[in-house]
Amino acid sequence: QVQLVESGGGLVQAGGSLTLSCAVSGTTTSSSKRIGWYRQAPGKQRELVATIISGSSTNYKDSVKGRFTISRDNTKNTVDLQMSSLKPEETAVYYCTIYTGLQNYWGQGTQVPVSS
């Protein structure tokens, strides 16, 4: 059974940094077709933040380019999201997701409140 467990969320001040981590079990990050992070702010739809596609190609939401970095560690079977210069409007629940080629899986999410 595929499971994704996010960690690293928490309250951060505007302009601050935070690193989220997602531990994957039941499948491997190295074999994933797509792995990455989405977020959902209160009252808004879930949106793409950053993904790694087919092993190495990365894709970022325009507004986070240059501030966020997604990385994958195949030895640990994890995917991280390093976030810097955070803004209050980026307050959201951040979700890890993996597409194995057969099915898409989601974690439970981790809260990231950004105070002004």
C-alpha cells in the first residue's frame, strides 16, 4: 500500500524559510512518473507548487520560482520542498503527491501558516 507522510510544517514569519519533507512507502521515488507538492489555501482550490517529472525535469508555479526548490532523495525515498521568502498569502496546507504510472496518491498534508 502506497503511503505518503509529510512533515516539517509549522508557523513561520513572512520572509522566513521552511523545508517540508515527504516520506514515501509502498513504492519508490526513483520509479515515479511524477512526484511533487501542491497546496490548498483556505477557501481556494488545490494548486501545483512544484513537481519532478519522469525523473529529472522540474516544474514550478511561476510565483515560487527562485524561492522554492524541490528535490528527491532516492536512497531515502523522500521528496523535499525548500521554501524561502515566504509570504502570508502562501499560508496553506501543503500536500505531497506521487503518480506511479497507474495511480495518483496523496499525503494527508501539513499546515504552513505564514504570519505577517
